[in-house]
Amino acid sequence: MERIRTASHAGSWYTDNPTKLAEELEGWLKAAGLTKSPDVRGVIAPHAGYSYSGRAAAFAFGNIDPEKISRVFLLGPSHHYYTPKCALSRATVYKTPVGDLPIDLEVVEELKATGKFEMMDMRVDEAEHSMEMHLPYLAKVFEGYPIKVVPILVGALNAENEATYGKLLAKYVDDPSNFFSVSSDFCHWGSRFSYTHYDKKHGAIYKSIEALDRIGMDIIETGDPDAFKDYLLETENTICGRHPISVFLHMAKNCSTKIKIKFLRYEQSSQCKSMRDSSVSYASAAARVDA
């Protein structure tokens, strides 16, 4: 039985006009000017509305060489639904205005059989934007290539569970036909996010935010999940995809393939200059096989 997850954020977070959306995505990918690389096995990319983060996201998705990839694991944080675990989708297909992505039901069953995952209600699935915002880019980059997706909603995991899921998923990294799309925005700054950390030594507020984010990005590039955990505890930086990123770091640490993460783009939705301002940061990275 076909169970369709609709493109619930199309028409609000991004255009639902297929021609216009394809043109936007192609424009951003072209502007990023990246060379597709078969060594790139994963990305970290933002998930805000495309008018905010679409351009930055191209610096992640533009690295993908679709030739040998047949499956994409999507790891996104949960914004509305609380779970201390990871959850799998009940859908059989994820729709986008620029092409539909079938779910890899075999892998979903395989993961379900571990007893570590819960199943996501369709309402929860469609309310969540963190994975959906990656779908049009994936549909575009893999146009003409038969890929399946494995969506994993990453809940509010403790450090122990981040490591558990990382170990469990690590074997999939060793299969070069698998790709990983990790969804995260970076610092959410301002009183509306209850986060106004400001180190005046950097100058303007937006420069302090960038300095804070870049420390986190540098730590992610080292591949050390424990150092990333310490950074989050120390700074309380509001990186909404911290759990998916942590799980991915544990995957990279526990697989046999040597994976190196490198950030290629950093942007902010606006430049905060006073305590009344607010902004969200967007960072895009590629995870490649490090020979």
C-alpha cells in the first residue's frame, strides 16, 4: 500500500511551482560553482526556508556525484515532537514538486528490527521540516538516477544514545552506494530564541556569533563527537541539528572508512547589531572519504 508523505512545506517554505523551484535550485547549484566528487559521501546542510538558506545549502548538495549512489540516509532533528530515540518514517514515498523519492522499505525494516527505533506518525512526519528541506535538492541532484531514501528523525538523544545510534548506523557508511544528508542550522541568536551570548571582544554581535559558530564547525571537522559535546555544554550554542550531527560523528568514528568533514560555506540570515535583533546561521559541509 502506498503511503505518501506530501510536500507539506511547499508553497510556504519554498515555492510549489515545479518549474520555478527547479530553476532556483539549478541557479544556486551553478552559483556555488562546485565540482561533483565521488569521494563525497555525506553533507551537513541547513533546513530553513529557501529564501534564507537555499543559497548556502547549494554548497553542500553541489558536491554530490550521483553516479554510484543508490540510497540516501536523511538525518534530521525533531522540532515539534519529543522523543528520546530515533524514529523511522511510515511513508513509502516522499513527494517534492521536482520529483518523488521512494523510501527504502527494506532498510527501514532492517533498522526497525533492531528494536532501537520508534515509528513516526504520518502527522509528525509531515509537520517536520528538517528533512523535507533537503528533499528538493536531493530530487534535483539525483534527477535521472534511481535512488531511495531512509529518513531518520533524530530525537533529543543523550550522549549515550548518540553513540549507540552512531555505532548501529556505522556499517552503512562502509557501503559506497550509501549517502548521508545531515540536517542542521547553526546558532539561533536573539531573545526570541532565549539565546543572547555575546563576547564583545569580537566586535559587533554578528561577529561574535560567527566566532562561536566557527569554533563549533572546527570541532566538527576534527570528527570528535566528545569534543563537540563539550563545546555544546560549554557554550550552549543553539545548533538545532546537534543530535543528528553527533550521531553522524559517531558513525564516522565507528566505521572502517576514513571520513573527513569540511565546511565550505557560512552565512547568517541577518547581521545582529543590537540586543533587539535576531538571526539564524547556516553552515554547509561535505564529508568525503579521506584516502
